[in-house]
Amino acid sequence: MRIARAHEFGGPEKVVIDEIAAPEPEAGQIRIAVKAAAVNPVDWKLLSGKAPVLPPLPLVLGGDVAGIVDAVGDGVDTWSVGDRVFAHPGLTGGYTEGIVLDASFVAPMPKAASFSDAAAVPLVALTALQGFLADGRDLSGLHVLVHNAAGGVGNAAVQIAKAKGAKVTGTASAANADFVRSLGADNVVDFRETDVGSCPSDVDILMDLVGNSQETGMWSLIKSGGSVIRIAGGAKAPPEETVDGVRAYKVRVRPNGDQLAELSAMMDAGKLKSSIEQSFAFDQVEQALRASMGGHVRGKIVLVVAQ
Ligand SMILES: NC(=O)c1ccc[n+]([C@@H]2O[C@H](COP(=O)([O-])OP(=O)(O)OC[C@H]3O[C@@H](n4cnc5c(N)ncnc54)[C@H](OP(=O)(O)O)[C@@H]3O)[C@@H](O)[C@H]2O)c1
């Protein structure tokens, strides 16, 4: 089988396609014949060799897969060969034609979704969902501010918050404003153009997907008792802290098949849709990574691994 991997750290040109034997599932695991994977900013950050914790080499990037179960390990009775599934395998491992995963990481693919649509969802939607769960409140009636609503995590966060009954404001450039409204956002603002002080300070939850919300004064928009979910930034912050009366939670996404099944059901119900800006063939992985590095992706970039 083909696998895209880097034998040394560096830029996207370091990722090459190798041929290896397919891995065999052990007890409690399944193997997925991967049809599509997705690209996330963490991929090129890990590849650069400048992440605080370096992954081992050779490095297989990729935090999303969608495909068909083609082998089942001992003791697994939740999945059968032929099942259409998707998963967040962790931050690495997804750029491959065959991946072995713990059976509990996996969820049934949304019934009507293509493999590409499914692969565009796990990492980003789990990040958003786990962020809201860290706050712990019922979102119904709360005002959620998604800072960077047009990117991968943001487009999932807007839809999940709306599905759970929140009022949503998203930050985005003028070019992405209509896209963010189409996801269900009630308001769109760009704090690169608009003074923070001119905005209403009635936010219950600020989800920071840029990492600059504190420095740019956005925390002043949060009501007493409100919270910040730090998805980007806060590298040195503790998991939870209270700063100037604002509760701040640092969230790092984790695999979770049960939560992914909830997201799959939301997709079946039409409440969560993939937004794919660009698809690349598997052997165009270098170009796919470069597109993500540009920093202006609307929605997601997907790799079509196999037909
Ligand atoms: N903690 C975790 O577990 C976790 C999980 C997933 C992602 N992350 C991190 O979260 C961040 C977002 O990830 P992502 O996948 O959503 O990124 P992404 O898809 O690459 O985000 C691209 C989008 O960001 C927008 N953007 C950039 N600066 C902005 C600003 N100041 N205000 C509003 N929009 C802005 C761009 O819009 P324009 O074109 O208009 O600039 C573009 O649409 C990344 O740093 C990523 O590494 C962390």
C-alpha cells in the first residue's frame, strides 16, 4: 500500500510517497482502507520540526480519515469488514492507504456523505465539540463568538453552536462574510478592520481559533461569568485558569468515536455540512500542504487517497 511520509523535518517537499506492507490490526483494533484524508494546519507545523514536542520519524501526517473497514482484530464486535467509517486517529497517521486504529476511535460515516465530505470533518468538528464541552454549559440561548469562523474548526464551530441553540457571531474577512452567514452565523465582524470597543459586550463564550483574542482586547466583550476556549494560542497557559474574571480553558483535540458518532448524526440530520475548498490527489500532497500554509483556506482541504 502507499503511504505519504517524511523521513526528515522540513517543508512540504519532504513528504514522499512510499510503498509498504499493510499493517495488521491487533486485538481491539480495526484496519481502514482509506479513501480520503484531510489537511490541517497542525500537519505542516509538525512537519516543520519546530513543534514543542517532536513526533517520531518517519512522520505520517494526517488527523482525519474516511474509508472502508477491511480487517478486524480479535475482540472487536462493533465493526465488520465493509463498514463505511471515519475517524480522527490523533494528530498523525492519516496520509495512507491503510491505517490501523483502536476500534473506539471510529464512527459510522454519515449515510449520504462522500468519503471526501466525511474526511473533512473529524479533527475540526471534534475540536469544536470538545471545546464547547470543556465549558460545559448548555449552549441554548448563549452568545458564542467564534474567532476565525471561516477556517476548518470555525466552520464546524458555527454550525455546532447553532445546532445547539446559540446565537453566533463569527469573525471573518469581508470576502468570507457571506460564507460564514451561510453556515448559520447571526453576525460577522472582522476585528482586523473593526474596533473591538464598538461591539456589544454580551458574549458568553469566545472560541479563539487565532490565538490573539486576549492581546487584541476581545476578552472585554465577554460578560461576567463567561469563558474563553483556547484552541489556538495559550501554549504556556495551564489547562484552566481565571484571568480578569474570565474562565479560560485550553483544549487539545482527542480521538473519540462516540462524539464523532454524534457529529455523524448531525450530518445525517443536515445540521453539519462539510465545506471543502480544494481537493488534491494523493500524489499532490506537497501542493495540498502548501495551500494550507497560505493561511486563507475557507473550510477544508482534502486529499483523495484512493477511488
Ligand atoms: N487545540 C487543538 O486541538 C486544535 C485543533 C485544530 C486546530 N487548532 C489550531 O486552531 C487554529 C485554526 O485551525 P483551522 O484548521 O480552523 O485553520 P485554518 O482552516 O487554516 O484557518 C484559515 C482561516 O483563518 C482565517 N483567519 C486568519 N486570521 C484571522 C483573523 N485574525 N480573524 C478572522 N479570521 C482569520 C482565514 O481567513 P482570511 O483568509 O480572511 O484571513 C482563513 O479562512 C490553527 O492555529 C490550528 O493549528 C488547534
